[in-house]
Amino acid sequence: MLHRQLRVTAGLNLGSDIAATVAAFFLAWYLRFVQPVIEITKSVPDFEPYLRMLPFIVLIWPTVYYFHGLYRIRRGHSRVDEMVSIVVATVLALVILTSVLTFDRLTQAGTDDPFSYSRAFFALFVATDIFLVAFLRLVTRAVLRTVRRSGHNVRRILIVGAGDSGEEIAAKLVRHRELGYEVVGFLDDDPEKLNAEIGGVGVLGTLDDLEETIEQHGVDQVMIALPFAAHRKILDLLDRIGNELIEIRLVPNVLQYATLRAEIEDVDGTPVINLSHVPMEGWSSLAKRVMDIVLSAAAMVALLPFLPVVMLLIKLEDRGPLFYRQERMGLDGRSFMILKFRSMRVGAESSTGPVWATEDDPRRTRIGAFLRRWSIDELPQLWNIFLGDMSCVGPRPERPTFVREFRDKIPNYMLRHRVKSGLTGWAQVHGWRGNTSIRKRIQYDLYYIENWSLRLDLQILWLTLRRGLTKNAY
């Protein structure tokens, strides 16, 4: 039932998005060339070349929206977050569309000149599309709420077990009322919880009151959220309500064991719970890799005139090597050699061994101090990203020596190696970089892994450019 409700909601959003985008296309044409809101300086072009791009739009827009998570319910995903996702996804879809159009060399009739699309048309199209998509989504959500408040297609749910798992699932169902679920209450044998309210949902009685509560409240579905220790109680409950014409769902009490997202997998019909699911898999991994290749290649080309100046300054300082290679641990605990511009004196660790760099580290060269202050010494890692050793965004890689030290001291430390290391990350743009709290960095790294999306990657890259480059990188 839950999957069906999710599919209905996603299907309605998909239909409204396509309708809004097509409407925005025709409205942009009308506002640009029929009743122009921006002065036309050239003749009005033929409509046919513009109409040819419509199939590309209908294909590209839902695909980009899908990869930005706009067709799934996400924990803590507010309306503001959804609006930001719509804006980012729409702009990215336009970039992809213009790239596709460069290969579709339409020409004006009777000439050999390449057809040129109006930039003002694209600006109007994006603006109206964002507005219409957001508006229709609000309308769709309001219609669903109205329909379900009137009693149509609403499922009444009773949750057995008012512990952590029960409270968690109740909170999510209450948060997403548009799915058409109404939590009538909890049942729990703890006398201290009887007649209490948990997250705005009341505890109606004990497990002995199950059948009476189902009949009294017209329950459509029972969710059993009891701990593993209550195995016998679960079997007894299943036996008691097995012949009732209601749906039964089991909510595994695995929250205390879960370290990343939990996901149900299927092994030839046998359900298996994956407690450390990483969202960067499959198509998401491909999309992130494509973004890494494009951005790293573009950045290296853009920096090409600047890098020889940096290399010359390093060489003039002490005639030593330009680059510094160091072993770091990345994805799945595999080691790779990270590349940096050398900012320390040659043989800086010959007497100390591996140690953390500090602010105003005396081992730095003069040019090295400048490079580290502005994070310029990290730029050669664009080559690591292009090769696939790293990603543009992810947890910063550590040296194996430090990894062995931290893995036994800090809970969940090794989970950061479930994804590729990054040039920048969620922890770094919040100031947790260099010789700062490892525990805080882990908290931010795990948040990034659990909530990853291309939109979050772009947000981190923007924050890095806006504030991160001026932080001291010790």
C-alpha cells in the first residue's frame, strides 16, 4: 500500500511537472514573440525550429528532476528545499538542453547560417517553468489533502509499540499526510506510557486491547514496531490478527544498529535489511562521476594560464620539487597517491614522522604559506578527480597512519570510506578542516553521505568558492 501511495504521488508530480514545462514553453514563446515583454530587435523567427526542441525538453526535464530527488519522499525535505531543488534542476536541465541543441544544427530556410535561439526566450522559459512547476505541485498537494480530508482513500493506522521505532514511523506518517495515512494511536504494554501522547499521537491501551481497538477505531492497517526481545509477542500478535481483513506491516527495530540509511534488499525472495546503504549507487554514482569529469577538466583548462606562475614561484623558492605526493586512504579503504603543490620544506617529516600540520607551521616555505592559506596547494588534486581516485565533493582523505589511529577511537569513523574522498566537503565548508575536531568532521561527513544529492554537491561547491578558499588549510 505504501509503495502504491508513493507511486500515485510521484505520478501526479511527474504529470504536473510535464504539463507545467510544456505550458511554460508555449507561454515563453508568447511573451517573447507574440506579446513581447522584452523589445524585439530582430525579426520574429519561425516557430518550427523551436517546436523541434520540445521532445528534448519532455525527455530531459523529468530525467533531471528524478536525479534531483523530486519524485521521492525524503526525510526533513521541506517545501523550501523542494523549491531550491526545482530551481537547480531546471537550470541544469536548460544547460543540458543547450548542449544537445549544439549537435542539432538547425538552419534557417534558404540560408547556410546556423539557427540562433533567443537567449531571452530561454530566460523567460526557465522563469515561467520554475513558477508553474512549483505552483502545480502546490495545487496537487492541496487537492490530495482535500480529497483525503474528506475521507476518501485514507488509511487508518494503529502502531503496536511506542518505542523508538514506533515513534519514528509515526512521526514520518504524520509529517507526510499527503500520502493519505492517519495514525489513530499506539498500543504499548509500558504502564508509564498508557494514556500518554508521543509526538502528538496517543497511547490507546495495551497489546491486550488490540482487537477491541481495531474495531473501535476502524483500523485499516497495523504496524508492529516492537523490539527484537519481544519476538514471542510478535508471533502472538500475528496469530491473533492473522484472520482479520486488515493489512499488517512489521517495522524492524534496527535503528540502534543502523549506521547509514537502511534499505530492504531481495535475495531470491528472501528480504534482507541493508543497514549501511549509500545513496551514491547506480545511476546516482554515474551522474556524480560525469559531474566530476566535466568539472575537473573544465577547472584544469581554466587554470592553465595560472598554474605555471605557481610552479615558477615554488621552484624559485628553494629549487625543490614542484609537487608533493602522499599516500591517502579513499573509497573502500583503498590507498592512492594524492597530489599537491609542495608547500613544506624538502624532507619536512624526516625527523618527526607523520604529524598534523599546524597554523603558522615552521616547516612551511614562504610561498607555501600563501598557497595553503588560499588552498591553492590542493589544485593538483583536480588530476586525482579526473582519474577517479577522488571526487569534487566528499570527505577529505586521511593518511593511513591516522586512519589506523582514529578507527579504534571514534565510532563509525570508517563509514566515511564508503564514498570517494573529495577535494572539498560538508565538514570543510563549515570550518572543520585541518587540525580541528575529528569527531565533528565525522558528524558532518556522515550527514553528507546520508543526505547526498547532486544539489547538495553543487551547494558545497558554491560554499567552497564563497567562503572556503579563504580558510586556513593547515
